[in-house]
Amino acid sequence: MSTAAADAARQRVLTLLTTQLPDLDAQAADQALVTANAAGQALWDIDRHLAVHPDALVSGSPDVPPSVFRLVVVLEAAGHPVRVPHCAGCGQRKPLPQRIPAGRVCVSCRSKAVPPHPCTRCGQRKQVVAQWPMGPVCRRCYREVRGRPAPCGGCGAIKPLIGVDGRGRGVCGACAGGRFDYVCRRCGGGEERYQDGNCVRCVAIERLHEQFRGPTGQVLDVLVPLLAALAQADRPRSVLEWLRRDDGGAQVLRQLGAAGVEPTHEVLDSLPPTGVNALRQMLVHVGALPARIEYLERVPAWLNRQLALLPEQHRQVIHVYVTWSVLRRARQRAAHARFTEASAHNLRGRVRAALAFLRWLDERHVALADVTQALIDQWLSEGACTRRVVKDFLDWAAGRGLAPELDIRYLPPSEPDLSVTNEERWEQLRRCLHDATLPLEVRAAGGLVLLYGLPVSRISELTAEHLISTETGHVLQLGGHRTALPPPLAALLTDLARTAVTTSTVGRSVPGPRWLFPGGLPGQHFTPGRLANMLNRHGIRVRVGRNSALAALAADIPAAALSPLLGISIEAAVRWTHRAKRDWQAYIQARATAPAAPDRDSNGAMDAPATEQGASRSGRVRP
């Protein structure tokens, strides 16, 4: 339809609407056409039908085109005296997308009246929902094609490919000579149309700007990068779903925007945690907020919630203890070492032990200053060994004259659980390397645990850059050392590096670190706890499997080489080699006669043939 013909058709429809409905003015009638998506072929269908059936708006006849049905629904919602057509089959008021000889019917009635037909696209006998240039298509194929536009083989535009040309290429409706082209009225793109003829992306962008305006009517500057990332989402429908939720980050932003408050770290810390942590990471990932050590910085907000449950006489003591002792030491450590999820867990454990001990004293009406050795011995004997971490709090309190000096000794570390034999470990390793029914993440992480004894805290932080291809195979870069990988494990890690993708919409829109184990938050990897739970659920016992691997490695490699190879402390490496009880004279003599190690490469890493050889020796993969 040419522009002149379209304008003439629109004017005829507007005239008929204002004539049939005297309370409807021209402006409201024009808006009703926009809302009903009456443009292009839809407008032409309305014009032709009303020319033949001028009473279609009030007759309630089901024999109407879909565009007329939508228009009547819009007019009724606006309060005008029209009759919405009912299904010609069941008589119920439902959307009437299909036509049979009796008139327009709902999906259920059409499925009863029309037998299934082979779908041109998938070949299965199903109910046909559309007749495209390529032929009849079922509902599933209809949704897939509409929801996944692709470059047209004819014009190159990104549109739903509803036809096939003579060369077998998928083409759009215009290139196939069809009636429908499914392009967005606003941007002209071919993404799935969602509302009022606009595609789902245009609707998502419009709603983002509508919902996150500040009191001045403008989007806050801090939110501009986030909205830009969401506008580029590969699945715009997920953005609309996020906006609909009333318990997530979108709701937090709406509330802050209505109050004219900028979402800073301090503001987010003061809010209930529901939806806040994910929102914070989104803002950090797009650069709207500075990065911080989240495990550590969440502690003050957690502490405030704990203090609210304490009696008044204990709040000040615990607040000073945590702020000036526990948190101060934690921040000093985080300044020069990794502060992990386990670090935060241990920190909270010390605070919980102090809280539990104070409650225990209150039940016995004993003040902290009156605690005796007998009482502390009773406290320790009545609970788990983890109660002994209360020593940190009592030592701090004694140093400030708040409690007497008491004798609390930590239990010596228990011997590692080596209940998994070496043969059982090899069997588990073969399962990881060759059982294709296991998830790829489980196979790769399990292989690293069982072969090299790597902790899940380090495995979860691996990126694609840690996997390096050399002339002789693949190596894993751990710190300044490279660890040789057997081909089956290298293949798993290579596949993981190629296919790993975050489930976060913002994380996919704004590229971040190429984690081998990407998490659900943008720019974040799996937490060690999540990775360990995943392995345990699939029968790979992380702790005992790692212990067995370390014991095997310590029997082949001295502590000085084992420590940098696996990134464990030299003290831990020495303990493992002592457990292995190995005489290292043969190893030292072999090293003395081996060729000199090459210089460091341009990345500062050192190829260590003897180290790699030792790792491969204990980690060889048996057939």
C-alpha cells in the first residue's frame, strides 16, 4: 500500500469510527488505531471490512479480521459502546486468531475443527497457525522464527525469515512476496513484535526510561550505563521480565528514583538484601559504581542486623570488637592477600561464637567480667569444637579489662581424610574425563581436583587466559608456573573456554573476564561453595578427593616444587610430603643432572620442565 493510499484508508476508517461512535473524537480514534496496531496490511483489512460491514463494531459478529477484533477490544476498554466478537465455536470471549467457515474462532475450537497438517519447517503433523510463503507452520515454529530474526538471504536485513528463495536461502516476507513482513513500526527492525507494532527491544527501552526517571524527568547519570547495557540485551524479553518483578533490583531502582536518591554503595548497604546484591553487581560491572571486596564489605550490614537482636548491654561491646578488631584485621589482610568466601565465613564464625557465648552467659545471669575458667570449660564441653573460636573475642575482651584472662586452646588440626584410595580416585578421574553424561563444568573441575588437588577456590577463578597452548600441548598457568595438562583434561578445559557463558543479561551485554566457570551475576565466577556442591551432587567428594590427589603428588614431588606448582603454602606442602614419607635423594640427583630451566618468558612465567614432568608423572591418565 502506497503512502497516499494508506493515508486515504486511515482517513476513511477515522471518519467511520467518529460517525458510528459520536463520543469518539478524531484524536481518540487515531490513538485507538495506534494501540490496536492498525498499520500496513492491518489497516487495509479494517478499511475493507468496515466498507462492507459498517456495523462490525456493534454487531458482535465473529466473522472479522484479527485487526478489527483488536480495534473493538481497544474501543471497549476505553468505554465506548461496542460489542466484542465471541468465538463462533464455543461462544466464549477469547482472542480469535483463526478462521473456519463458521467465522473466527479461538485456538481450542480451531484445533477441534481443523485436522493437523504437516508443518513446512519441522515436518511434524501439528495445528497450523500461519500460512507463510514457505508454507503452513505450527505454533512452535511460528514463535521460533518470529523470536529469532536473522539476516535475510535476499536483502540482508535482520528480519523473521518466513520464506525460502530459489537458492534455498531463508528470506523475509518482502523478499518472498508475502503479505506480512513483521517489522517494527518504530525502529524498522525485524525483532519480535511485542506491542502496538513495536518490537520487544523498543518496548523494553521505552519502559526502562519511563520507570527510571528521576524527579526532574531525566534518568540519573549513574543509571545511564546500566540502561545502555540492558538496551543491548541479547534477549530483550528478559529485561521486561526483570522490570515486571516487584521484589528485585528494578523495584529498588524505582523506589530510589521516586525519592531522588542515587544508588551508591552506602545507600544500597542500608537496604534489605533482597534484590540489592544482584543490582549492586550490575552497577559495578557497567562502571556505574566502583568495585569493592564484596565478601568483606557486606559484613557491616550483616553485623547491624545481628546487633538489632542483641540486648542493649552487649551491642556496644560487640560493635567495638567487630569494627576495631575483626574488621580491621580483615581489611589489613585483604590489602595484600585474597579475601575469599571462606575468609568471610570464618570472620562471621568468630562473631557468631561471641554472640552465642554472651547469650549463654545471659541465661545463667553471669556478666562478662565475672566469667571463670570453669564456666568457659563448661561452655566448650557442651558444644561443637567450633566454639573454641570464641578465644578471639575473649582475648580481645581480656586485653581491654572487660573479661578475665582465660585459657582456651585451639585443638590441633586433624589428619586429612584419606578414605578414598588411589584406585578409587583414578576411577573417579576416568569418569570425569570420559563420562559425557556429566555436565562439562563437573568434568573439568572434577579433573583438576582429582588430578592436581587444586582447591575449588582457585578452580572457580580460572579464566580462558589461564589455559595456554604450546607446541607440545596445553598447560595451565597457575601464578608464575605452568602445569602440564594431559590431552583429555586439556580438551575438556578447551571446550569449557569456548562454550562458557554467564546467565546474566548484563554480563553478556558488557564483556568481562572470560571465566571458565561464569556465575549468575555479571562479571562474577562461580562461588567456591557452589562449585563444591555441584561436584558433591555428582558423586565427586571434593575434600577427600583433593586429599588423595595431594597425597599422591607429595609422593612424587618435593615440597619446594609442590608449593608453587599448586599454589599452596610451603608449610602445607611440607606437611603433605611428611605424610608421604618419601626419600628425595633420587629426585635431587635427577634435578642436578637435568638441563638448566629456560628463562622467564615475556609474561614473566617460567616453563619448568622438571615440575611439569613431575606433575604429569603423578597425574598421568591411565587408559
